[in-house]
Amino acid sequence: MNSLGGSGVPVSALSFGAAGIGNLYSEVTDEQAYEAVTAAWTSGIRYFDTAPHYGLGLSERRLGAALRDLPRARYTVSTKVGRLLEPVDTGGDDLADGFAVPATHRRVWDFSADGVRRSLDASLERLGLDHVDVVYLHDPDDHGEQALREGFPALAELRAQGVVRAIGVGMNQTRMLTRFVRETDVDVVLCAGRYTLLDQDALTGLLPAARARGISVVIGGAFNSGLLADPRPGATYDYAAAPGALLDRALRLQEIAGRHGTTLRAAALAFPAAHPVVASVLAGARTAAEVRDCAEQFAAPVPEAFWRDLRTEGLLPATAPLPATASLPEPEGA
């Protein structure tokens, strides 16, 4: 088990992302969601991440129900704040936001101190828990100043009061995450999709800054929302159809993996985990079979020759740490 920054909050090296059991893209039954979380537990996963955004609260409700009979002291849960859920009676569905659920609520952006507290209280009720271990400010891209001035201090106060043990920010970009790393005392940042076999944007700014400050990083989107799990026409990249050039690159990566007797899925999970500041790799899954596959792929060694070939072909930068040989120069004033 790793821990988040100086908080002491333990996380498993592979963690469970619960967007899928919130009906991301398509429906999952309550039974399938329960079985997915149970499979994660039996596979040794002890860190579970969710958010109100995922299925308008459905992910939190299902995750809480699945964890209810497990020993609370043995797992870590994170959720997120920044989107309040307000009831509406307009009918329709939530597919425009990516979730196959009825549109019973609308999301309201709110990174105020009051909004942070209200969001956390509502999440605890949906989860059926008396506390969560980690809370992230969720996607403050267009609300950065309020998140810094109001949202972060509110989380810091909750941490000081012992209501939560670790606080952070979760985003799909690195620029603002790096700002939070440099300007606040977050324990962890969750960086989705920006440190993968297809995108190493985090390598030059965010990861060195986090290393210099002793802040942990959780990497989400290791499969870039699907392309690196199953590269084929129609596969998704950052929640939209993958551009042709990226599909070709992913297919080339898959070809090299096959040549070395490994899988692209195993390599996609192993790559971000090799960086010394990465505490956990968050794998989204919607079924027990997907969870078990992720756990098996994560445990499978990837041949060193595979990584050498990627560097030789210019598919990975020379500065990216590799599994079993991870090393970096000392950080320079990040």
C-alpha cells in the first residue's frame, strides 16, 4: 500500500474508478455494479473513487451499497465536490453528459465554502458512510479562482477538523493542477488522461512539481477512456471518437506489445505506475470481468524489450520512467 502525500491515507497501487457503475455511456444493473466492486475487493483493490457527477449520484449510491458490509478501516474512499445536484422534473435522460440515467437532477457548479460542505454532506448520505477519506475539487477548469479562494480553504478546514484526512484536486488537464500543487498544500492531485502511453503532458510540469513538493499523484484515464484498452475504429479517446492519428498510434503500440508477448492493457497500466510520485493508477470498470482483467493485467510483467522498442521508435520520451527501471534526476526548483 502507498500513502497520499504526508496524510498517511493508504491507497492500493491499483484503484477502482466508479464512473462506470454510474452508467457511464450505457446502463449497468445494480447487481453488476455490486459484483464489480466485490471483484475489486477480492482482487486486492482497497481504494475506491467516485463523484456526484457520475450518474447524478448513482455511482455513489451503488458504491456505498457494495462497500457496506466490508470492514471500513480496510479501504479508502474518495469523492469530489464542485457540482451540486438539484432536483428537476423535466424528464429525459442524462446522456448529453455521458450517463445513461434519468435526468432527475441538474448539476450546479459551486466551489464556494458552503457549496463544498453541502456537496460533501450529500455525498455521505448517498454513500451511507459517516466519512470519506479523500475529497477532490472536481474539474474547476472554468472556476479556478473560486476553487482556489473559497473551495480549497474550505477543504483545508475540513481536513484540520479531522472530517476528511486528505484533500486534492481532480482534473483532465495539467496546467491548473500544477498551479494547485505550487500554491496550496494539497495532499494529492488526480490527473486523468494526461500521463498515459498516448499523452505525457504531465511529465514536464505537473509530475516534477509534485515530486518537489512531496505531493502524491493519482493517475486516472490510463486507457484514455477506452482507446488503449481496445484500439479499433470507433474507440473513444477523452470521451469522444478517437482521431485517426491517435488510433494509428494505439494500434502500433498494440502491435509492439503483441510482438513481445504482452498486451497493450498491461503496458497502459504499468506505464503511469512507474513514476515515483504516482501513488495509484485508477482503473474504471463496470463489470466484475473488467475488474478482474485490470487486476490481472496490472500484475503481469511487461518485458523490458517492449519499453526499449517504444523509445527506439520515438513512441515514449527518454525522460519517462519505466517499470523496474524508474529513475529521475533530482527535481529543480519546481
